[in-house]
Amino acid sequence: MNDGAIRQLGVQLWKTLSASVNGEVGKFVELEEIVHFGSQHSIDMQQITELLHWCFQKEYFVKTKRPDGEFGLMLIQAY
């Protein structure tokens, strides 16, 4: 995936996941939302990983422990 495609899809992923938690900073995104985004855009898990890495660099999300002790993806900047 080239840089332009990563940026474009990364913004779409951020927008989609932000909407999935109603733009509430501090809320955790459900894994199903990420998988659904990948299937909608016909992208594989490697490409999803690239997009998430891009989103982490932009500080849209952070990977942190959920209250249940598992790691999750928390929105830290709403779209």
C-alpha cells in the first residue's frame, strides 16, 4: 500500500472507529468494528495493521489495557 492510500484509508478507519464509539474520547473500539472495516474495503490484516500503525503515529488511538485486563484500542482524539 502506498503512502497516499495509507493516509486515505487511515483517515477513513479513524472516522469509522470514532463514530463507532460516538466520538467519545476514552472509549474502547470493538475488534469487530476493525474486522468489519477490513472486509468492507477488501483489505487484509497486514494492511489493517499498517493503517492502525499510521493512526497510532497520528495519536488518534492508543493501545492500552481494558478494564478486563485485555489490551484494546482506545480513542484519544475524536474525528
